[in-house]
Amino acid sequence: MNKVYINSIASISAQKTFDNSLFLTEIENYEANVIPVINPNYKDYIPPAAARRMAKGIKMGVVASKIALQESGLDTIDAIITGTGMGCVRDSEKFVSAIIDNDEQYLTPTSFIQSTHNTVGGQIALELQCKGYNFTYVHASNSFESALLDAKLQLELDEEKNILIGGVDEIGEHTTKIHKLVNHVKAEAIKTSDVINAQTPGAVFGEGANFFVLSNEKQASTYAEITALKTYNTLPETEVLHEASNFLKENNINIEDIDLLVLGNNGDVDFDTFYTKLTEGFINTQQAYYKHLCGEFNTASSFGFWLASKVLKTQTLPEAVKLNNKDTASFKNILLYNQYRGENHSFTLLKQC
């Protein structure tokens, strides 16, 4: 089977990541329990008249996809695969609110049309005039991993040559209020740099769009090789380290061969213990985390994927993401692990090209 490469990346997040020439050199530290993205200048990528009609999630996805394509040097791609947990949730909220406010009468369909989860992938296809395979995965916090797995299988089997994948989610005011009521969002504002030490339930929520061009052909801009990916719906806390070890063995790699462990800690005292259990087997490995920079959302793991890709290409690890301090001469193999509230676990293995 063919090898699969990450040939370009793009990120719109709560940090200044839309400029690919920078790598977390200037960190934005928030004191909040919900953090929005730092918007690029959308007018540079989307005509203002069109941008006004787009939901925020669509704008983030379209711009991130264009940045990724520009870096890859491609004009178009063979397929588009997106992952999203909530889709364009703001338009969903608008439509439901209109139903209630107008007593189910005189409704305009615009918000409903733009609220569907595949709107982002469809809009990107229209922008690129891509008439190929277009699929959207809505698998909660494994949505991005599902998109990644689909693309990986197609490229390995040589069904396609270049595939654009991405994870995108936006913040919805009403939805966030519901998450606060059930303690999924932290009750109090907290410095995001201190999230890792929080001893309270819930996470700091965020939003973002992270897109990548994957290919079975290596090129000058290639960031890394995607070695393997495995997901689990449920996994007992006591089995996380065992499953990670088995995952590595299946790919002929030992724990000692992992140069960096990228973790999805979000400061939730009830569920960060999954990461603690895993790190017990990686005490001599450099560890990193990232959700204090981007916030927690269903496709936040795509930001971790972006981070790992940058580390492998630049061979540098920003101080802001270091979870411990180990002397690492070079980064060759990176293992990513993510879960959300004890469900939808994923292991992703990336390799330096």
C-alpha cells in the first residue's frame, strides 16, 4: 500500500496560527471559560458580499482550506473530507429560535440550509469547483479522526492522489449555555495558561478550523508521514496505557521510540486522569498539550494534529506546549492521544519524512 503524507497545513484558532510562517512564537493568554478564534482578514480570501452571508464556521473552513491549498501548490484536489461535531451550530440556533418566536410560521429557510453539518464541505467544493468525493463525518469528538481515516484508506489504496481534510467547529451561544448547565464548561473564568492545573470539573470551550492536504506523493512541502490511526468509542482508564502499547507494537514501534507524546488535556479534573494514566508509561518521553491554546471542541484534536505536523517539520517544540522537560535531540515519531469525557479515544502516529 502507498504511504500517506501531510503536504500542507492551515489553522484558524484562538492563537495567531493562520500565518504558516510562524509557530506559536506569540501566545495569546485568555482569562475566560469560552475562547473565540482570532479571525484572519476574511476579505483577503472571500468577497465581502459572500462573506456576509456565511456562518462563522463556513468562513473559517473556507479560508483554512484555501491556505492549505496555497501551501500545497495545488489548484484543486480529488476529494474533500471534513469532520465536525456540531456543524454550523449558530444557524441551527437561529432557525430553532425563529420557529419558537414566529409560532412556526413565516420562516425563511436560509438559516436551516446553512445549519446542516455538510455545509462547510459543500461551500469549499463550490469555491474550488471540486466535483469529486465530498463527505462529512459527524462522530462527536472522533469526527476529525474519522475524516482522517477515510482519507488515509483512499490514498493507501491509490483511489485518489490529493485529498483535502479538515476539522471545524464554531461556538454557539445557546449551546454553550447548555454545556455550562451540565458542568461541561468551567463555571468560572480561568487563565488558559493555568488550565492544566485546574482542579475543577469542565473545560474551557473554544472553536476553530484546521485543514490539511494529504497525498500519497511526497513533495518539498511535506510535513510528515501518517503511520497509523486507531479509534475507540469507550476505553477503561486502566486500559489506556495497555492499548497504546499494543497500538505501537502493531506498527513495530516501542514506547522508547516515541520522541513526543501529544495529549489532549483540557483541565477537567474528572477526565484528565486518562492522560495521567498514559503518561505513567512515558516518563522518559517529552510530553506536550495544546487545548489551553485552542480550547475544547469536538474537532480540537485537529489542532493537535497541526501542532505535531509543525513539530516534525520545524524540529522545534514551543515552550508554551511543553508538559514536561526532557532533552530531545530530534523528533522522528510522535504519538497523539485524545479523548473527551472518557469517550471517543484516538491514537495517531506520525513520522518524520
